[in-house]
Amino acid sequence: MMKKIQKLTQEINELTVRIEQEYPELYRYLDENPITISVDDEAKPTYNSFVDYLESLKSILEKYMESHSK
């Protein structure tokens, strides 16, 4: 499970860097976005929370690209 979380962390990092470099106007809003990695009752991030966060980043970027390609 730890390897899977490490892979997700790497993907999140790579996507965040891509957004920062290619879409700086979007990147500055990521800190303001209320979507964060949630934690379980023991205050530890779960695998699903990493998956959800990665998917939310992908969705944000996709929607941004769609709205700015017109």
C-alpha cells in the first residue's frame, strides 16, 4: 500500500509542477481551492484520499483547459 501512495504522491507532484509551469494563473488558485487531501479518523491520509485529490487536480486542469481553449 505504501508503494501505491508513493506513486500517487509522485503523480500529484508532477501534475502540480505542470500546472505551476504551464498554467501559473491557475496554480495560484490551488492554495485557495478547498479540495485537499482528507484524512481518516486517525488523522492519517488514506489511499483513497490521495486518489480523490489527484482526480480533483486532473478535473480542475481539464475544466480550466476546456474553458480557456475557446
